[in-house]
Amino acid sequence: MSDEIYNRIFKAYDIRGKYPTEINKDFAVVLGNGFGSFVGAGKKVVVGRDVRSSSKELSDSLISGLNEAGVDAIDIGIVPTPIVYFAISKYMLDGGVIVTASHNPKEWNGFIVCNGEPQVIGMGLGLEKILELIKRKDFSLNGGGSSEDYSSKALEDYESFLKGKANVKKKMKIGIDPGNGACSEVAKRMLSGVGIECHAINDIADGEFSKRPPEPKPEYLSEIKELVVINNLDFGVAYDGDGDRAIFIDNNGNVLRGEIPIAVFAKNYIRSGEKGVYEVSCSNVVEEMIKLNGGIPLLSRVGHSFIIKKMREESAKFGGEISGHIYFDETNYVDDAIFATVKMAELLSESDRKFSEVIKELPRYLTLTKEFEVDDGIKYLLIEMLKSSFEGSGYRIITIDGVKAVSDKGWFIIRASNTTPVVRLTAESKDKEILDAIVDFAESKLREKIAEIGR
């Protein structure tokens, strides 16, 4: 495999590409050799996988590569990604690998690698070192590694963990849509186990994702919206392909923007002196709700490796991303969609207010997002060129992730996606005319720089 392909599939915080042209069993063996050499012979790591038709082959090949490097593998089979994180902590392992392409289409697959904290190993956190080992084929292949099946044990232990953390105070009825992904059957089992009445659709594992795509976009969620309304459920949740993202639907069947559940959790979960971490694209409502009860808001780059790192460094109580990743200190700072579902049910069980009534209590902001297709080879160059474009424009500029421009009337951010050839423009204000003006200004600068690159 060429360095060009390696550079393309190694992303900001995972490895992802099309199967079998970029990700295949031969690469999985090489990755096992590389990651095994990185963690060291004699160490023990967990391996889990999603439901994609290629994932079993890739998982087996990865384990073979790990064993060649003298690393023992604990195979937990098809599980939501958060259960891999859980297993690392529970069994005090030295790391883990999840075979998944998360929300990408079925033609894709990939790998998320973790250390023993557990912490996703992204670029700047060790993934670049694994890439260099692979490019140089600088492996320590002493052999002697073994493999052990923990697939049933891991689920049983995670179920016990959830039962120990849940405190749902009255009967709650919810709907879930696993999208035939890794949460299929697992989520319903876990939620029912803590006393939640669970209505499920698309709940059979299907690597072809024949019912809906693995990314739970609002346009794909008509079925779960209808389920919630027809059955008079308290709320609904849709999961992505690997089960680390939760998209919430209120009792009226409205799909909620990602910052709304984060704000609800922040308002009811964070107390004086406790810290909440949120990413740069989040609405101001999140910061307001963290501050409401004396909490301390902390801004982070987008991406679970960056959020988790910040939460660990700051001993934060809670964190969130608008894409649906929600993090708790109780889960050892990792994002866990099933745990977030339990916590939302627990929160709503504490009063007689409906979910829609809880949401109405939040401050209201107007938000607009636009996407622009920009080749992976130039999208980061584009962001660098934009950083000086807004100087002297009356905005306070934040550049920890993309370019965010903030004023007392609103803000916008332009940033490159870490996983797709896309640059996103998001803007917010409480006034529609001001929002439109902000978007027009930001978009004009963006298009100007795109044209400049093209010349």
C-alpha cells in the first residue's frame, strides 16, 4: 500500500477508507503489527467490531497482526463502540481497537485505536507514530500473542454497570432506532434492564444498512418520529452505525439539534464549580446552561479524542458535541449513546414535565449551517488562508479549530470536517436579519478564498 493511501486513510482521530481498495484484510494485519509494536509485546488489548459485512474479516486479520507482535487480544465481537471503551477500563487492559467506519456509508470501514486510559489515539496523541511505524514497517514481530473470546462476558458486565448507575424514578416509555447498526438488540436489552419500557425499530443487525443509512440525519428518521407520536412515548433516540452518537427526538416527534440535549444535560447535571466541555460549533445556549448553576464552561476542538483529553485534564463533569456525542465523568469520560439515553430518561423521570416543556425553558437562538464540498487536499489550506481574512472586522477570532468569529450580536465558524471532503459554515444569532447578514459576510469570504485557490 502506498504512502499516498496511508496519508488518506489516517484521519484526525481514526483510520477510515473504502473497502477493499483502501481498507482490507492485508492492511488490517499491518495495522495489528503496527499497533502491537506501539503498545509492546506482552500487553493485552480488546478488539470489538460493528455490523458491517467486512468487519469480521478485518477483525480476525487485525487480531492475527496483534498476535504476531506478541500482543494478546480480547475479542468481544459485535458491540457498540462505547463497550470497547468500557472493556478497556473494566479489565484493566493496555488498549483497544474498534473495527468500524461509524456513520460512513456501508462501502467504508476503518479502525479506532485507544490506549489504556481509555483515550482515543488521534493525530498528535500517538496515531502519527503508528502511521510512521507502518510506513517504515518498523515492527517488533516476536509472535506468541493469544486470543480470547469475551463477547458474552463484556455485554453482561456492561449491563451490570448500567444497572448500578441508573436511577429512573418513574415509568418511562421511549423509542429507539439503532438503524440496524451495532446497538441493534443490545440497546433494547440494556434499557429494558434498567426498567425503561423500550419500543424498538430497525433493531436487527444488518451490515447493508438496508432500512436507513448509518448516519442518523433528520431526513432518515421519519419512522422513529412516527413511532414516538403514535405510541405517546416520552422521547425517542436514533443511534449511528457504531452506537456512540445519540440523536434525540422529543415527545412531539421533533428531531432535536445536537446542542439542545447537551444544554438540557448541562442545566440539570452541572452544579457550582463543576466543568462542562463543549465544542466550538455549539450554540451559546450550552455555555449559558453550564453557567446557570455556577458551572465552568470550557471550549474544545471538535472530535472525541480532543473532548476526552480536555475532560480528563480538567476533571470535567460532562461534555458534548452537536453531532450527538455525549460524555460523562461516570463513563470514564468517553462518549456512550446508550448511557446518554439512560441519563436522559433518568432526568425526565424526576418531574412531570414533558421533554418538549423542558426544551421550551431553554434560551432560543437561530442557527444556520451550510456545507461546501472541498477536496481533502486543500480544505485545511483553505482554513489557514481564512484565518487572517476576518481581522479588523469587529469580531473576536478563535482559531483552536477552524475559524470562529464572535461578536455581541452573533457568531460564525468555518471549519473543515475531519472525516469527509467538506467545509462547514455555521452561524448563530437571536435575530434573523443579523443571522442572514453574518452568513452572507462569512460565505463571501469563504467563496473568495476558494476562488483564490482555484486560480
